[in-house]
Amino acid sequence: MSETGGVREVKSAARTVELLELLAARGDRPARLQELADELGVPRSSMYALLQTLISRGWVRTDVTGSLYGIGIHALLTGTSYLDSDPRVRLVRPYLDEASEALGETIHLGRLDGRGVAYLATRESHEYLRTISRVGRRLPAHVGALGKALLAQRPDEELPEGPYEALTPHSHTSRRSLLADLARTRARGHSVDREESVLGIVGFGFALRYDAPAQDAISCSVPVARLTPEHEERIVTVMREIRAKIEATAPGSAGAADWR
């Protein structure tokens, strides 16, 4: 049995978390009982009992036939509470507005989460609106501007061996090519995602260095069709200024919880 800080893991709690993470990762693809039991390696009867408990508490939902399962509304309520209570998110939000107004492009705030980046806040461009908000979603760190800005803050030794998942034909799939990109990121002071996560979109990422190593980053995304050399230069200038303002304002927060 695994341990955390010398405390033995509670098996039932771990299984509940694994189930919720699995359902969340499936998005709009509901799962059947047997699929979930097989995926998590638990008896069908145990999985059914766990699902019914979570349905009664709003963490899982089911269809009218009772045969399909998906993430429940309480996951949303808990996620919203996280965003509302996080002091760094509250700090950065006004600066996202400032960057969005100055550049007219989409601005993101993300946080490193294992080998991915979770999107915590977004200001969408009026010129390019996504049909699905990225807030609350997760992207592999190696393919996006946010993730690469944060990976560049860490020693190369921490980077896992490939091959890596490709989201587009431009994504890094080898450790060697990603390491070269991270070296360029460190040299210029920001990351560049040229259609590595979404075709037709270029992103520029800037680590927020109020933690060491940085956990959060901001980015600007712009369609390739609108990206001229002059506009790219302005994006980098404005985003560097925004980063400096955020870092100058970030707490040494007396009395606030030091979250990890």
C-alpha cells in the first residue's frame, strides 16, 4: 500500500478519487459500469455501490436508464470554490483583463499539475472565440506555451523520457526536441507554441516567478493569420510588462495559507 508523508493511503478514498478523475477525463463520453470496473480493476459489485453513493451526493450523475455514468455537478461546485479561494488567481485576474484589452487576444492563466497544466482563468479574444472554455481543463505540459514556460523553470533531469503525446503534427514527441525548445525558452525568457497544441494558433508563455520553481504562468494565444512580426513583438512586450506587474504585486502574504 502506498504512503504519503508516512501515512498509509486509505484505499476506499483513493478509489473514489480515481473514479472521479476517470469520469472527468472522459468529458462528454459517459461510461458504463463494466467499463469503469475494468479500468480501475475493481469488482463490478463494488463499483456499483460506489457509484450509487456518489450519485446520491451529486458527485456522479446517471442517465434515465441508470446505465451510463458521468461526472456530477458537485465537481463543478468544488472547482469553482477552488478558483474563488485561491489568492493567486484573484491577484492575476485583473492583469489578464489588462493584457486582453491591450492586445485584443486570448489570455490564459495556468498552473502546473503533474505532467499537465490546468487552466485557471481565461480572457477570450472577441476575434476568436472558442466554443468550449478551457477553464478547468488540462493540457499536457509539453505541448503548450504555459506548460513549456513552466518546464523551462525546472532542471532538464526532471523531464521524463518520451515518446510524448502529439496533439498536432507540430507537437514535440521526443525528449531531445523538447529539451532543445526549453533551452531556447530560457534564452529568450518566454516560451513559444507554434501550432503545437491547436492548429492555427500560436501561443506565448511567461512563467510567474513568485514561486521557485514557478507553478503558474500566463500566456497569449493568437491565430496564425493575425500574427505579424510587429504584432508578435508587441505581444511579447506587453506580456513581459504584465508579468512584471504581477510579480511585483504577488504576496508575501502574511497570515495567508501557504498552499502546496
